[in-house]
Amino acid sequence: MIRVVLPAHLRKLAGVEREVEVAVDAPVTPRRLLDALEARYPVLRGTIRDQSTLQRRPFVRFFACQEDLSHDDPDAPLPAAVTRGEEPFLIVGAMAGG
Amino acid sequence: MSSVRALVGTRKGAFILEADGKRDRWDVRGPYFAGWELYHLKGSPADPQRLYASQSSSWFGQLVQRSDDGGQTWSPVGNQFDYDGVPGTHQWYDGTPHPWAFARVWHLEPSLGDPDTVYAGVEDAALFRSSDGGQTWHELSGLRGHGSGPHWQPGAGGMCLHTVILDPSDAQRIFVAISAAGAFRSDDGGRTWQPINRGLHSEGIPDPHAEVGHCVHRIAMHRARPHVLYMQKHWDVMRSDDGGDSWREVSGNLPSDFGFPIDVHAHEPDTVYVVPIKSDSEHFPPEGKLRVYRSRSGGNEWEALTNGLPQRDCYVNVLRDAMAVDSLDDCGIYFGTTGGQVYVSPDAGDTWSPIVRDLPPVLSVEVQTLT
């Protein structure tokens, strides 16, 4: 299972605690992880990435293992520690005031 | 006994204000969707318990919420707003072509007769319709594609379709307004559209009398006289007596004819309300005095309404969707400010009092009269 940490607004929207777990078939990539996350929590469709283009929303960032993965290829495998469930995949609202 | 329910959208959530017909004691509920921008909420005229709300965030995009119990509980419905076909470009602020891209829903207008049908005016400017209670949305692309779309340009707040008016006497007739393209009308249920801007004069565009390019801020109609429209434009208060085919200025003796909201008394089609602000760059009341202006003659002659409103050191604004009226015998007038106050006048504007003083900046106010 892949551990995913959602930002507060999306946790409230999805009605979940800070961390959720989703099953993702290997190879685990950001795209497949988000596909699985949105399938389990349909209300999140459109909030993390555009529903048509599947582009990450500009003020949403992806972190894992102390690395910023936001600009990585969405089809590139995630770090092994994430796929093994040792580290969470963090979905973060960018610090931009508000 | 009748009661009223005010639906208030703010920069940081939604609030519902309720009172009986006296409108002197209010229950305040909220915030709903705390932390999100609520550009607009509106109830269905056909089923007052059915409410729609536009919930958005620069971070997490657009959601549409629906309530079937008058706002006690809410459920997210569809939030996919895909333009029909290849959307092409409009003009950017610098005049260069800019790809059409959905940003947010500015205004939700439920059908007059069917609670499951609702229109959404969006940025970048387009009109969408749902016929299944908001689950799915389809663009009425004849508006964006009628020919002038590539020449539309955003106003300072974005290129938003902010006004949707459904004609109660003709189910096929729809009016919309776009900043900064102008007003448009469909006479076939939204399939085809024509600009209705003849008589508008706007400095700051190459041809002040152009067919499109005018920054219309808001249009209002009285249900009993749907061929008469009132418009608050970027500058100028305008009136049309022929369903928008032509317009004439009725700014008259206003201290400034710049402003955002405009509305009409529920029972007097010639009684109109505006809130003048100083200028396009100074979005606050002239002289620091918050004054609603009322015309009882359909424009030109205006009187300041000040009783109960701050008359010194007041520098708030009232945004385009932030004024509403109820339909009780003594028509109530409501407006919300960027300072977080929502004011009510239970006597058509003669006296005012704040319902709440300290909400986040108010984006919209709609009022339902419940029996």
C-alpha cells in the first residue's frame, strides 16, 4: 500500500485523516498513484490535477523522501521507500499566502 | 409567517443568515467550506431547499456544492467544465492571443422552473448548463463561438461571465454579461447569441462605441417587465427599454457613476439601487461615506440612502454579485462589503442595519423569501 498525505483542505473534502493508503500496481508512478487516489476518493478529481489535461495544478506540489518531485515525469517510478510504504507521498498546497 | 434566508459567499467560506419577516433578529450559520472562496450561492426558484454553491481555490480548483435541505447539508457535484471543441484564444491584457482556460465559476443561475437545471457563468468567459442537478456540465458554445470571442479581453478581475438572467416571460431568452466583452442575448435557449451593446460608450477601448469590448459590471431586471434592463457599467449606469437592443445612460445626479452592483425593487420596476464608488482605481465610496443610491423613476434622479450606514472613514467596496432584494411586502434590500459587513434595509432602503460586521470580504449575497 502506498501512503499518501493530503493537505488539510483535501482531507476535509475527502473526509479522511491526515494519511491515507491506496493500492497501486507496480510500477508505482505519480500518475498511477493519482489515478488510484481519485478512484478511491472521486471528490478529489480536479483538485490536484486538471481533469482533462491531467496537468498538476500550479499551486500543488509533490514531495517524498525530502525531495520535490513536482516537476518529475508523471510516469517515472516513485522512490523505492514510497513503493515499500516506508515513506509517504506528500501532496502539498504551495506556500503562496492566502 | 414568511422568512428570509440570505446566502453569503466570502473569500473564506459561505454563511447563511436567517430571520423572520421582521428581519430584525438574525441567526448566522457558517462558515461552510471554510478557507475556500465562495464566489456565489443561489437557491432554485422552483425548490427553495435546493441550493447551489461555487467553491473554489487558487490551490485546489473548482468544486460545485449542492444542498437539498436549504443549506443544512451539502454534497459536491460535478466540477468538470470542459470547453466545447478546441477553445482557441481570446486577447490577453497586452492584446496578444491567449488560450481559453477555465479558472472558476463566478455565478450560478438556477432555472426558474426546474431545480435540476442550472447555468454557470465561468472565467474564462463561457456559459455552461447542467440538466442533472450539477452532476455534468455542458458548454453553450454558441456564445463563445459567435464570432467576436477572439477579440474579448479580460477585465481587471479576469475574463468572467458574471451575470446570467433568465427571462420569466420567454423561456428561450437568456441575457449574460462578460467583463470586458459586454452584454449578450440568446433568443433560442442559448444556442445562438448576439451582442447587445448599442448605446454603450466606453473610454479606454479603441472604438468607444464598439460592438464588443465594454466592461459591463452587472445587469438587473424586474420580473414583471423583462424587456427593461438596468446596467452598471465600468463607468455609467445604463437602461434599455427594448431587451438590450439599445441602451441610454441614466446616471443622472449620481456622485460617481462607477460601481459594481445594481438591483431592482421587488414590487416597483422603476425603483433601482446602485452603490457608487469613486473611480476605477479608487474602489471605495466617495468622501468615505457608504451610500446606496435609489432612483424611483427608473434612473436619472437618484437619492442617497444613508440612514444606518457609516458616513465617515468608510473605504469598503460592494462587489457585483453582493446586492440582493427579498420579495416581502416591504421589500428588503441587502448588500455585503469587502470589509465583511452585510447590511439589510427592511424598508426598501430608508433605514439600514448590519446583520453581521466581521465576515471575510463578501463576494456575493443572494436572498430567498420563504413562505
